[in-house]
Amino acid sequence: MHFPMPWQLILILLIVLLLFGASRLPEMGKSLGAGIRNFKKGLSGEEEEGKDIKKAEDK
């Protein structure tokens, strides 16, 4: 697989900046980070989810 060269990455970033605007980029980054965290929790969180439900039932 071929990794993009630096000038290609800069071009992609400029296109993204033009499409979404500078004010939306931090918001998109935050959403992407939250999505990745939730995905990782989902992969390993089946056991934890059961514990959370059990704790709620005990109260």
C-alpha cells in the first residue's frame, strides 16, 4: 500500500478546510475522538455494561 506524500496530505487538508470551514474542524475532531473512544469501549465493554446494569438494579 502506498502512503501519501507530504504535498498530497497538505492538498487533502486544504480541500477539507475549504469544504467544512475552519470553525467546524475542531467540532469534527471532537466528534471523531468521541466516536473512537465509544468504539473501543464497545469492543471491551460488554462485561462492564453488565456490571453497570447490575449496580443500577441493586440500588
